[in-house]
Amino acid sequence: MIYITNPDSPIEKVPLPWSIGRIRIPHPDSLISPTTTPIKPDTSNEPIISFHSVTKIYTLESGNVTGIEEVTFDIYPGEFIAVMGPSGSGKSTLLDMMGCLDVPNNGDIWITGQNTRMMSDNQLTDLRLHTIGFIFQYFNLFPLFSALKNVQYPYVVRTGRSGDNKRAEEALTSVGLESKFWHHRPNQLSGGQQQRVAIARALVNDPPIILCDEPTGNLDTKTGKAIMDLLSYLSKHEGRTVVMVTHDPRTAEYADRIIRIVDGRVENGVS
Amino acid sequence: MTSQLLILSFAAKNLRLHWLRSLLAVIGIVIGVLAIGYMGVVENIELMKISDQWKAYDSFIISPNYEYSMKQGKDNIITEKQVMAIRRAIPDYLVIPTYTSSTFQPKMKKEFLGAMVMGIAPLDLAQVTDLESGALPRSGTEVVVGGLTALEKNIKPGSMITFVKKNTGGEDEEFPVRVVGVLQMTNRWDIFVDNSIIPYEPWLRENCDFKGYDQVLVKMSNVSEMNATMKAVSDELNRRASEISLNNFNEFRDRFLFEMEQKAATTTAIAGISLVVAGVSIFNVMVMSVMERYREIGVLRSIGTRRGSILSMFIYESLLLGFIGSGIGGVCSLVLGYLYADMIGAMNYFTAPATLMQIPYAMSFGIAISLVSGLYPALKASRLNPIEALRYE
């Protein structure tokens, strides 16, 4: 196991990934030192997420409510993006659209080069399965399943293959959850451990995009920092695109750039 | 583990988590399947038993037309002349005239037997049934006894019976007779030899006030000619007036069996109501299950679970309840049906495929009810908006 050691706080040791899926699994001999050098976001190619004049209006009994309006931006592979804004500004709507959980009324959303506007529900579901990993504030693990089974679920849904625990075990190892906790149920794990399981679940299908909704909102500062280090590693060292909705400026500091959204509109585009 | 198995394990784990309400739903299905399965087994055993005991007849009955006799002021009998006419009309078939005598009341050790005293020629009797034991009577002091009377009153060859003849205004006369034979049970409804005591016919005719016959049984060698034969007799005897009536007991038998089947179907339908109630219980359980798992459904959708899989998960859940309940109900039906068949000594009818099939029928109905009950909640779950489900508090 390798650790990132925070020079300010030597006690905080964040386990780093062995790496999974498409990326590297280093030889054990190499684990005595960091194995990868940070990858810079690739802004020269096509964006991995692209919003073009996207508007979402919710029709309620009390009238129409604008979620986001005329939002346009691009996110490139390997970028770590923080989405910030006051409550009700449209952050979650933006994340839902990126996650293909909802479709816009107007405009186009391109995910890994595919326009989601004309996709059927099953196509959007498959896109989520193969391309996007979700991490939630309240972890949203399946309470009846062990950590291992929680992580294994999306992999089995994707592959339909029989009990291959190896991939789920690799994912859990990569997020630093010790093997003695793998067969624990979520209610037997701490908040930080649960979030690690949630991250492992998001990673098990090796998605290029990770969407996080207040990933440290339900954690103490120390654990939250460990989780942010892990997310940062996924972006910087594994080249995944991480988009994170947050209220917390300290958390947002991990991001390459911040998308600020106010009243459903992107304020500055890039900051 | 395939993805469908994983979905199934979600369903199974949820049932286990809410084991009490799952148990109550299963009990509902067990009761419903048991009611249908057990009633089906019992009804089928009874139907087969009656159907077997009451075999299809190879004969028809000619009896005097009561209304005609009353109008004419005649005795309600078939005369010797009419019997001769019948024999002329259908010379190829066996014509067996019988009568009962109310002159004699049979008694055994001071107890009146309540059996009929029947007059039938010994040779004709041999055409209707066989001897279980002993011999046919050859004199006025000898009788044979029908199978049912012999069984109920424990009469055997060698037993003594007394015929009591009531004399108006005088002392009763007693005629002791010896039982020389016991007849086999016929289970026939057209001629009641089972519940009769049959003396030597010439003696009976001589000693009772014989006026004519109660009925004539025509025994067919070719059943397919029954209707034509009945018509020939009717044409001959009812030429001037409707003096006689003809009854084919097969029609009566078929109608009776049909009515029994109808009754069985009605009973099963009533039993089915309990299963419908169980279905409502499953519906309730499933609606609650969907409501409690909104967030879980949202997470499942967000991590790439298709609507169809969500639908499957809840269908599996209701099907599991149905399979478990129907399985237990089916086993209970089998055990109770076995005990019933053992109790009434009808094990051969219990093991008949038609009887045993009642249990899978009941189980299938239980499973189908569970499936239908779970369909709406499952559809509702699969159509949930993943965003609303994720944010559900």
C-alpha cells in the first residue's frame, strides 16, 4: 500500500490506488514510491462534456420554474471541475443533466461525443453505466449488501458475468478500504469508509467521468480531506474527469477550475 | 452471478428485511392455495368415487305412467300382458320384470330390517348381479340378501330371517326363512337389489297379493341401440295412450355428475376468494416496498440499471412471495388430501393424476395472483423519475 503524506499533517495518510481497469496496476516493488506523474487535462481534443445553450424548465402546479438557462460550457478529459453557487441556483440540475438523469428542454448536451438529446431512456441508462460514476453526499449504498457486493453491482449489470469479485476487490483496494471491511454492511462502516465504498462503486466500471454531489458534505474535515485527495488522484493521476458540486470553498480548491452558477446561469464560465 | 440473479438477490434480501409483513403475505397465499388445492382434491376424489361406483348402465327402465293410472283408476303397475307386449316388441333383449311386496316385513331377532322384499325370477336375478356367497333360493323357505343389507345387518348364508305378514283384524303370521346366499353389491340406481331380500319368486307370488310389476328392466347387449329400443317399446305400448314411461338412467347419471362438477367448480371459486384477498395483501406489501425504496431505486437507476431491471426486481419480489406461499400451500394440500383419502379409504382416487393435478392448478393460481398483484407497484417503481427518487426524503 502506498500513501500520500500530507506535509502539514503527517498523521493523515491517504491510501492511494493500485489503479484499476484501463489504467495501471503497478508491480508491488514499485509501491515504495509514487508510480505515476500527474496527467495534465487534455484541452486540445474534443471536450468530454459539452453544454450548448442548455435550458431546463420544470413545470410545476404553481407554474414554470427555470432550473438552468442558456448554459454553455465545455469540460475536457482529465479536468477536475467544481460547480459552485447558492442553494437553488441550478447546480444539481446541471449535475443531473451531465449524469443523463434528465434531458434539457432546449439546447444540446454532448457526453463523450454523443448527443444525449435524442437518446432513449435505455440508451441514457447504458451511457451512465459505461461512462459515468456517481458519488453522493449521503453515500447511497445498498444497506442490505456488503461493501464488496455494493461495488460489484454495477460491474455485474454491465458485464452480466458471473461472480467475478476480482474487479470489485481491486476497486476497493484502490480507494484504500482494507479487506477486513469488504464483507461489512454499510451500517457497520464509518462515514469515510462508506464514501470510499461509494467511490469504488463509481469506479468499478472504469468510467471516464465521475460526478460528485457534495462528496464531503456528510464527513468530518479530516475524512473529507482524505476523500478529496482520492478524487484529486483520480483526476490528476488516472486522467478521469471529475465534476463536483460543492458549497465548500476549501473543497473547491482541489478543482482545476470552478463553474459558478447563479439563478440558473453560468456566471463567468471559467474561473 | 448474472445481473438477473443480482436483481433477484435484491428482492430476496428486501423480503428478509421486512420478514414479518412478508410472512403475513405468504400466509395469505398459503391459505388461499390450501383452500383451492384441498377442496379440489376432495371434490375430485368424491367425483371419481361416485363416477366409479355409479357406472354407466347397459339397461333402461319401463315403469307405469302414474298420471295415466290415476286417471284410469287402475293400479299403478305393469301387467303381465304389457310384459308380453314388451317381449314381443324387443325379442332380442332381456326383459326383467320386478316387483316389491309390502305384504311381508322382514325381521331378524326382533329387529325389523327395513329392507324391501323383491320379487324377481332367479334366472333374471343372475343377469343383474352375481352371488357373493352361497346359492340362489330354490324353495319358499330360502332367500338371498342384497349386498348392502347383508353388510349393514351382518347377514351371512345360514342366518335366519322372519317374514312377518300383517293380517288386518287378525294375528300376524310369521314365516321363518333361511338365508342361502348373499348378492354382490351392484351400486345400481335402476334396480334396488342391494337393499332387498329376495325370496324364491314363485313362492312370493303365491303368498302375496301379486297384481303386477312395479317396473321392467331391459338389459341391452348393444348400448348404442338403446334409444331405438326404447322407441320400439314406446311405440308398442304407448300407441293408444301414454301408459308407460321409459327412463334411461345414463342421462340422469350424466346430469348428476355434471351438477357435481358444477358444485365443485363453485366451491373452488369460493375458495379462490381467499386467494384474491391474499393478492390484495401482496399488493399492499409491494406498494409499501416501492415507497420505502424510492431512494434505492434512484441510486439503481443512476448507476446504470434499466427500467426493465427495476420492473424485474419488484416482480421477483412478488413472485417470491407467490412461490413460497404456493409451495407451502401445495404441500399442505397434499398432506391434508392424503389424510382425507386415507380416512375415507379412497387412496386410489387420491393418487389419480386428475386429483393430484388439482394441487399444481392451485399453486399456479397462487403464483398468478401474486404476479398480478405485484405488477402495478413494479410498473410504478420502474417509471419513477430517477432524480425525484434520489431526492426523496
